Amino acid sequence: MNTINSYIKNNKQRFLDELIDLLKISSVSADKAFKKEVLNTADFVLESLKKAGCDNVELCETPGYPIIYGEKIIDKNLPTVLVYGHYDVQPADPIDLWHSPPFEPVIKKTDIHPEGAIFARGSCDDKGQMYMHVKALEYMTATGNLPCNVKFMIEGEEEVGSESLSWFVPRNKEKLANDVILISDTGMIANDIPSITTGLRGLSYVEVEVTGPNRDLHSGLYGGAVANPINILTKMIASLHDENNHITIPGFYDKVEELSAEERAEMAKAPFSKEDYKKSIAIGDVYGEKGYTTNERNSIRPTLDVNGIWGGYTGEGAKTVIASKAFAKISMRLVPNQDWREITALFKNHFESIAPKAVKVVVKPHHGGQGYVTPIDNIGYQAASKAYETTFGKTPIPQRSGGSIPIVSLFEQELKSKTILMGFGLNSDAIHSPNEHFGVWNYLKGIETIPYFYNYFTELHQQK
């Protein structure tokens, strides 16, 4: 293992060049216009796994985009690590807010990333972090340092709900059999404060449509006499939170786990500066549910947010109309014990019930997933902690994430194994936003750290 740093040093430029080539492919799974690019990205991942040392690599067809499966089995008596990642990315919109084209990667220095960061859609979420595992495998196979078996399952629909993965996993339990699942699709507190994500929020994503008159109307002739769907929609959305920013949907909090004072005190030990937080996203003050800190609001509490809203005339200049329809996309981040299907039904029933008779409301569920908590007393977590200690020189802090990886709970249900979330991104990396980036240091640090996980996990597994 002492060869890892020299291997990275000797191959640094190639590792960066390969990732940049991967990031040039616009694999936006949400938009069918990018279908060819998504499929090209799948081919890129497949070839990369072959070159990295997998003995068996397959493009597995699904009802949607293919799943790339690869494996390197050295001894069936040794433990098996299953690596999960995704090759699809979020849409790049709004394009005009990018400082450089989203699919023309550039490396630029920043205050947080003095060694440079790769600016491109998908650089951190999740191509850069997924590709760390491919390069870590390359190192272990090229130098004879692979201590156990490894399997890869890289999908192309994570950003749109992983529907095909939900179809694939139950049908391939034997193929995917493993002793631990390893994912890098999360982050850490800071480059000098490593952390391991121990919890993820669930997700319910819906779209709502409010319809008033049968056509757009002249706002002078009809204004004040006909319900305006945009006005109605905004009032309905506003009513979903009370004065304490508590969600008003009946039954929404019935299964929410309340953490003990001791657990909340442990969370509070993580370094956090409210002033730095506000400065980093240019806000005047924080905002959220009364009675909880910022770090609690974005990790252990459920939320409801409007992700997009539109209707009427939005072009240049003025057009005085009352729109026939108004729309919004709404996501709810959920905590463990909240079932996303139950929450979706609660939302639908409530939203339809508060609509005035002057409009018609349709709620269209999109996708969702369960929350997840992994215990810190299992050998997977312990191996990850020792790996970070080795490369960072300090023990990582366990922390819950506000994000969602819906398929993690599916893995535990179907494959009966724990998931370890070893993320190397930062909150400031602007995932899902214009100017997404991933630090060069973070990318290489992930490649350095991951092989140690394999080593420690194998040792701990054999001691059981």
C-alpha cells in the first residue's frame, strides 16, 4: 500500500485527462434529447472498468438506461465489496449562469481549492467521485494490492429516481451478492475535517398542475372575476408552511424520529460557522424550522421545497393575460421512518383538499425513496474510518446528510448488506447548480483513500 502515493503522482495527469473526457459527455438522464450521450457515457464506463482490471464487464439492459456491471473475483473465500455509482448528471440549466460551458471542463483555482477544481456538470455528482473508484481499482490490480473481491454497479438513472435499478437489483441478487456496499456520492465537512455520512434523507418528488379557465384570458376583461391559477397556486404553496416553518400537511410528522438531546449534542460538535455559511451562499441570514439549528434543519428534519414554478407569459416585454394553467415541481426531503409513498399520498390528498372550487388540481408523483441510517459499530464503517485516519491523519466525524440516495434502502432490503458512504466532495462544490466543480485534491485524495478501505475491511472481516 505504500506505493499508492507514487502511483498517483506518476499518473496524475492521465487520471485528470480521463475524467475530463468523461465529463465532456452530456449524460443528462432527465432529457430524452441527450439519450445518445447517456448511452455513450455508459460505453465509456464499461471500457474504463475493463482497462482498470475487471475480468468480467457487462452492459446490462434494463427498461431504461443500461447498468454497467464489472467484477474482479480473486478468491471466493475472501469478502466482496460492491461499488455503486451513477454516470448520469443533472440538467445544466440555467446555462447563462455558468462561468464556462458545463460540458467543456476547465480546471481553475479557487480559495477553497488552491490546487484547482474541475468545473463541469457531474464533476462532483457523481462522475468524479465514481471515477475515483475505477482508478483505485486500477492501482490495486496494477500493483497486486487488491486484497478482496470487487464488483461494480454503475447506473444511468440516479438523477431521475433509479427506476431501472429498482427493476434490476431484485432480479440479480446472486450476481450482486456482497459483504458491503461502497458509495462515493456524498461529501465531507472540509478538506481538513474528514467525515463519513451515516444517514441520508428520503425523498418524495411531485408535480402539481392548477387549471382555471379553458384558455388564457385578457386580464382587463376578466381580471377580478375569474380565479387566476398562478395566484391560487402561490397561495396554496404558501399555506404548506406555518409561521414557524413547520409543514402543515396533516400526518406529515407522525413517523418522524425525534433525536435525543444527547444525539443532538454529538451532532453539534461538528465544526460550523454560521457566518461562513451565510457568506458562502451570499445570504443575509439563515432560515428554517423553529427550534432547530442549521445543521439539524438540513439533515435530521424533513423539508418541503418548491423546485420550479411557472405559468402565464414569461417572455420579453408585457402580455396582459390570466393564464389557463399554472405548474410547480415540489420535493420533500424525508427522515428515516417516513415512507415516501405515504408522504406522497398525504401531500396529494391535502393539496387537492385545499384547492378552491374555481380551479382543478392534479398532483403527479414523479419518484421517491426511503431514508437510511447506517450504524457506526459495523466493520464497514470502522474500515472507512481507519482509511480516512490513514490518509488524512485524523479520525473522521460521523454526520447525517441532507441529501438523498433513494436506492440505498433498496440495497439493504434486497441484498441484505450495509452501505458505507465515503464522500470526498464539499458542500461548496455547487452540485445540481451552475458552476459545479470538484477539487483536484479531493479527486486524488479519494483515489488514495479507497484502497485502504479494501485493506482494512478485509482484515476486519477475517477477524470476525
